[in-house]
Amino acid sequence: MTDSNEDYVYDEESGEWLPASELAQRQHAAVQPEVRDAVGNLLADGDQVTLIKDLDVKGAGQTLKRGTLIKAIRLTGDAQEIDCKFDGIKGLVLRAEFVRKR
């Protein structure tokens, strides 16, 4: 239910007058691509994922083993890449096809 005092904005795509907050949500959803893991689960900022394959990390000289838990991912705006933090590796970016949502 929307607030009766909310401003309405004309949406040219749908040809409807919508509450400003709803239009902002639609525009944000349109900008952010859907990112899916190896089995098709939808990923979001803050999700935990596990690796489904051993991965050699370029520049770090180490291998992340299958089953490694990655906490608090961030979406990058690319439908296939996620930004991660992992001990000892700065700026880790993983392909979504190599992870599974936990």
C-alpha cells in the first residue's frame, strides 16, 4: 500500500502514473543484471558462496580449493563476475559459473 502523500511520476515505458518510490525500484532493477551461480540460483550482495572447482588465483600464487567458503560477496554490475574478500588475496573477482550459493 502506498502513502497518500507520495509524489507520482509518469513512466514513459508503461504509460502509467506510478509512485516515485516504485518507479525508482523498477529503474534500479533494470540497471542491475541478474547474476546466477553454477546451478541457477540468483545471487545478491552479501550472499555466501562455495567454490565448485579448484581455482588458480593469478598473481597470488595460490589455489583456492573446491568447497572453499567465500563470505559476503558483492555484485559488480557484470552478469558473470562477483567481487569477493578472501584472507591473503586482495581484489578477488570470481566468475559466477564457478560458485554455488550456500
